Amino acid sequence: MLTHFNQTGDAHMVDVGAKTSTARIAIATGKITMLPNTLDLIIAGNHKKGDVLGIARIAGIMGAKQTSSLIPLCHPINLTNVTVDFEILLDEYSVRCVSKAQTIGPTGVEMEALTAVQVALLTIYDMCKAVDRGMMMGDIKLLEKSGGKSGDWKAV
Amino acid sequence: MLTHFNQTGDAHMVDVGAKTSTARIAIATGKITMLPNTLDLIIAGNHKKGDVLGIARIAGIMGAKQTSSLIPLCHPINLTNVTVDFEILLDEYSVRCVSKAQTIGPTGVEMEALTAVQVALLTIYDMCKAVDRGMMMGDIKLLEKSGGKSGDWKAV
Amino acid sequence: MLTHFNQTGDAHMVDVGAKTSTARIAIATGKITMLPNTLDLIIAGNHKKGDVLGIARIAGIMGAKQTSSLIPLCHPINLTNVTVDFEILLDEYSVRCVSKAQTIGPTGVEMEALTAVQVALLTIYDMCKAVDRGMMMGDIKLLEKSGGKSGDWKAV
Amino acid sequence: MLTHFNQTGDAHMVDVGAKTSTARIAIATGKITMLPNTLDLIIAGNHKKGDVLGIARIAGIMGAKQTSSLIPLCHPINLTNVTVDFEILLDEYSVRCVSKAQTIGPTGVEMEALTAVQVALLTIYDMCKAVDRGMMMGDIKLLEKSGGKSGDWKAV
Amino acid sequence: MLTHFNQTGDAHMVDVGAKTSTARIAIATGKITMLPNTLDLIIAGNHKKGDVLGIARIAGIMGAKQTSSLIPLCHPINLTNVTVDFEILLDEYSVRCVSKAQTIGPTGVEMEALTAVQVALLTIYDMCKAVDRGMMMGDIKLLEKSGGKSGDWKAV
Amino acid sequence: MLTHFNQTGDAHMVDVGAKTSTARIAIATGKITMLPNTLDLIIAGNHKKGDVLGIARIAGIMGAKQTSSLIPLCHPINLTNVTVDFEILLDEYSVRCVSKAQTIGPTGVEMEALTAVQVALLTIYDMCKAVDRGMMMGDIKLLEKSGGKSGDWKAV
């Protein structure tokens, strides 16, 4: 039974009022795969000019703050920390994004970390689409989370 | 050279003022893969109660309207149409999402279609995460677009 | 059959791409009824200090601009005009709100006019609730609209 | 004297910094009245296809989260729970909406519950307006609230 | 070394999870200078009709609530109080704005106070620009702040 | 008489429905003055790591897109171009920001250009405030605008 529905099957925001406030961390990842030449442009920009990844990082951090406006049943929360990092995967012609979100509260931050990844990847797509419309985003998932009643979890 | 940067490498919103206004269509897709039992819950809800996909559809459509707030260099545009559809891929334990965005204007709607897909998939993740934290989103890409100076494009 | 659903019953934003762009006007109304003493406070403020209606007017105008973010299947549109006016109904201990919204485009502005009314009434409630929690909002409806294929319409 | 104004009559956000944090609940209601045929379409959709109320429920919940952006002097708060329920009033040709909002904090959630009702009713209007422009929203009010210094309150 | 960057120079939201929650106050100021005739219009409106400053006050308060959406690395916070006040500087043909923001939490509210000032001044500009495009905004700065690990601070 | 008020002194969004659609450009400027050491940190980051101005540029561009949500009586418009540039004023220990906004439509983009400048300057303040709380923003004004009935205008 999914927790976002009541017994008649109607959606609701889950009541977290009785949950204890704990330190919450979630780490999510994803990647975008592209043409070799597109990756070269991103790498070049990162060093000199046209900083695609710097802009995608900012977009991801700002996107995490919009999570509860975007995802219908997410609770508004006060994020205490968001980081977005990128790794160039040369042999896969990909950029991998890893985002960490943190808060202290009654509900987790998995969605904030995942939203940061999605918005960061979308921003890379946007900035490179004029030269490469066929880029593909994938492997987007939660890596680990800690805090809360359900405790720690790690992707296998 | 990426169009979102000027000659000194600084980012800017691309000037579309001189582009002609044409009918624009973009279709994007993506999927989320899960445990067999999670897919069963979604299928059950779709028929009876707990309509995960109905909610994800609304989130995707609303998300498309936030594209220019989320993606730093996207132009604000007046969408004339957004659709979000789902297909159950039983043998892949996946839900596939296809979104179509349309406008009449000087700039394309690829980002709107992709954002709709991302927000729809994130919403499915959110609603099912209590039973399946290991869900993975992937194969997110543009399928086709038409309109504008660059003309028609289809994913191979 | 409702236009916001396709043949399988799935919601979508109605495609307005083929509609002709015409001048659109919509006028909506609504009222909030309160204790005699609360109405006195509003009237006093309107003249001297504590301008409840001036603030509610601004909130209504700003609310109209958020319509497509609030109402799932509304199209984003460029409003060319919004007005919000109030009338004191002394014998009904009420404030009546009338809002007019205008645009030039392929889709109507009924929802923008109604949203302006709702947000204006909610703002009056908010500012007076410390002295009168029992206020009631009602008679909220479209008064008339013009423009578009369906032409003119007036409430009977 | 209204609490949202200082002694010179200028508006301000009320200082809640010294208020104690307590569990807050507010329940609001409202209804939308329509043609018999329109109500039939909503009832039909609820069972089979074209789920107007399911979409209005999501819009109401998401609307509650935008309350402090819409209502000028509302405090931003972290809602811990929002529910939106509908009841078909066959003999009044109406749909009644009841929303409950909850938080733990220094300020109440009356406006969040009322905003959820207003946005839910507006969404019903939007989805049915092509067949029934004369629908009317009314009886929108607070039913009860608890928590905070002013304690419990119920509509008579 | 700037705190918003890590050791490799990448931006991140500063982790405030370990900071203690204290009462925070920040006061900011700024002014807008205009033609003598423009100031006369504002003064006239303030007394009778066309209340420019009343509207700018509301815009400033609402703007403060959007700070974390506007400023990339700002934390979302629950403001407990915002005030915006204006002073007419007759001999400088200026309107001076002073804003105070307050919260109880792990991070300061300097940016919220400054954003309130900026949005209030911009709103004055917007409402008077048809008669005076040459208005200038300046002297925008933090006046004082208290709370948090760094303690009290006052502009010299 | 200010155009944002009607004859009874009530605010309204100015009706631009009858205005012709023309190409609009507005250029605005402003600067932030700081301690010599703070400017050194910004200059260093611009070259190597900690790119304050790159982030402020993105914030300014994104801020321009929020203008009609922030400024009560601004019309929502579809910006076709936004640029934000910075100049280091070594002898004034300042960073100067120049923003250009463009659209094709019935209303000007002065507020969008000014909002981009304000948000860019606020972002610089935010990122440097831990080392320099006394920074001051000023000289914020329109430089020039073209298009529309009132034609070209340049600051003297």
C-alpha cells in the first residue's frame, strides 16, 4: 500500500507532524551521455570559458529549493546544505552528477537530491543542445540516505 | 562553440528577437525502472485507487510551465499545449513517459518537453519511494522536434 | 465530454495552437461577509490607516499573474491588463470584489479574473482574521467574458 | 485594531518570533454549485475517466504550499500535512471541498487550509467551464482551528 | 577565502546544519532619488490617492519571502517578521527605505532585509517611471544584524 | 498623475492591449563597492576558482525572468534576450554591472533590466558578506531604452 494515498485511494500529503526531527542526508546521482565533441566543448569551457558545469551546478542547487513546488506531495523543508558535483567520464562520453542534500527535520531529502540532479542534467542538455540534440540522461537514482525512522539506506 | 556563451565565455540568454515565429513541437521520453511489486502497485492504483500516474501526469504538465524558472538560460514562452502519457513496460518493470510540448514562437520547446518528463518521473519516484528506494530513471531524451530555423529532427 | 481529457480519460492541456488570437476580456466577482464591527475596521482603514482593501487589491493583481502556476491545466498567458475593485455592501456587512482581466491571445482569461478575486478575498480574510474568524466568502463567479470562438457570455 | 498594521497604519508581517511553537490544525470548507449535467460529468469521471476531483485535489494541496507567496503578510511555514476531500451534494448540484492543514510552529495554518479550498474549487471551475460557465463558488470559510495562544475555535 | 566555494572552487550552499538556532535580526536600508516633481506626486499619493509607498511596502515584504528563490546560495528560511518603512528626504528629493527581517534559526537574514529594500525601491521606480525615467537607487547596505556565531554587527 | 492609478487613486495594471508590438530594449546599470581585499578575492575567483561573477550573472538573468512576479504592477512578458556583464572598477573598489533586456511586445523592459542588476548585485553581496558586511550598492539606474510609443531615452 502506498503511503501517499488514504484508504479510499485519495492522494494526500503524508502527515509528518508526529515524526521526530533528525539530521537527514540524501545523495543522488545521474549522468548525461553525449557525442565526443560535445564533451570536449564542456571540458574546454570548464577550464577557460563557457562554464557549462558551473552554471548547471547553480541550476541544480536552485532547483533543489523548488522541490516542494514541483513534486505535488513533497513537504516544504528548510534545506541546510546542498552540493552538486560533476565528474567527467571520458570513456563513456558522459558527465556524471552527484548531489547531496541535508536538513534537520521530520522528513527526508531524497527528492531534493534527485531534483538537483535532474535540473543540473537538464541545464547541461539545454546549453549543449544546439550542437547535440541526441544527448541522453540516465542512471538517475538515490545512492544513499540517512536519518529518520527508516534509518540508513544504500544502493546496492 | 556553444551558443549560450559570448566571445569572452560569459553566459547569456540567446537573443531570439530576430527569429521568426513558427509552430514548434517537441516530444521527449524517459522511463523509471522498479521492483516488480512496485509496478504492480502502480498498475493496481491506475485501475482502482491510488492513481500514481494520474498525479505524475499533472505534475509533469505543471512542471513544463516552470521550465524557464528552473533552467537558467531558457526563454519564458507561452505553451499552447502539453501532454504527458505513460506506458507500462511489463517485461522491463518500468513505466515509460512520453511528453509533447507545443508553442508558436521564436524559440523551441525541447526543454519544456524534457522537463515535463523529468518532473513526472520524479513524482512517480516520490510516491513509490516508501516501498522501493532503488528505482532508477533513465533513457531520458528528445524523440523529435519540428519548427524553427533548424527544422525537423528525429532521434535515430 | 470535458475538453481537458482525451479519449482515454487522461488530462492534458488543451491545444490552443490553432486558435486565432483575439482580444479577450473576463470579469469575475465575489464577496466576503463579516461581523459589522469588522466591516467598520475595514472602512476606517480605507480612509485613514490600515488600508486592507489597498493591500487586497495588490494581492489580487499579483495573484492573477500566478494563475497558470496554480491551476494545473491553465495556459501561461501575457496579461495586458488586470483591475481589482471593491464595493462596500453596508446592509450585507460584506465587501464585494470585481476583477477584470484582459489579454490578446488564443485563450481566455476567465481563470485569471477568478483567481484575482479569490486571492483578494483571501487577503481580506487574512488581515481581519484576528478579530473575526467566522468571515465567509461566496458568490464567486464569472460575470461576463468576450473574445474567442465561443464569443460573448454574460451571467444571467 | 487590526494586527497587520502598526500605529501609523502601515502594513507589516506580524512578529511571531516570541510565540511558542505548538501543533496547529485548521480545517476549511467551500463548495461549487453547477448545472445538473455538469455534476453528472464530474461523477462519471470520478469513477471511470476524466478525474476532475483527483486533479483538483492535487491542485489544492500544491496551492496550500504557495500560500505565503500569494497572501502578502502570511509567514512562510513548513506544512506537515495537507488533505483535500470532496463530497458530492446531489440535491444541491454541488461539490463540497474540505481541506485540513497542519504544522508545528509559532503561527496558524488557517490561510493554508482556505487557500487549498480556493485553488481546488478554481480547478474544478477550470476543467468544467467549457460546458458550464455559470458555476458559482461559495460557503468558503474556516470550520475549525486548534493550537496557538488563541486556542481552539469552531464555526457555529 | 569565500565560504560559498569548496577547495576546488566550486560553489555550494554553506552547510548550516551544525549551527545553533538563535534569534536573528537584520536591518537594511537604501534610497531612491528623483525629480522634485516626482517626489511631490509620491507625497501627494501617500496622503490621498495613488499610494506608491503602500504598494512598495507590500512588494518589499513579499520580495523578502522570495529571497531564497532569487539568490542562488541562500538557504530557505521561515521569516518570523518583516517590516518595510519609508522616510521622505525632502532636501535630497529622495525616499529612504529601511527594512527589518527576523527569524529564529541557524542562518542570518541579511539577504532577506536587503532583498526587501531592493524590491521596494524597484517598485517605486516602476510606478513613477512614466514621469521620471532618470531616478537612481543607491546607498543600499546592511545597517546592522544580530544573532548567530558572528554576533552583532553595525555599519560604521 | 501616475499611470498606475485610476481616477479614484486605486492601483491597477496599466492596460497595454491597444499598444502596438515593437522591439524593446532597455539597458540598466549599478555597482557594488567593497573593501580592497574583497575585490581581490572576486578578481582571483574570476580567473581561477570561486567564480562570484559567473554566479551573479546567472542569478541576474534568472532574476529578470521573475520581474513580473516581484513587481506588483509589471506585465508578464516573454523576454527574447537578457545579458548581464560586469566590469571591475579598480580605483573605486567596485564591481559595475550592466544588464540589457529585450522583448518584442506592447510594453517595455526597463524593470527587467533593473531587476537583473539588483539580483546580480545582491548575489555578489551574498557571496562576499562573510568577509565584508559593509559593501554598498548604488548608482542603480536606467542607462537607455528604445522602442514603444515614448521612443528612445538615454540617461544624461
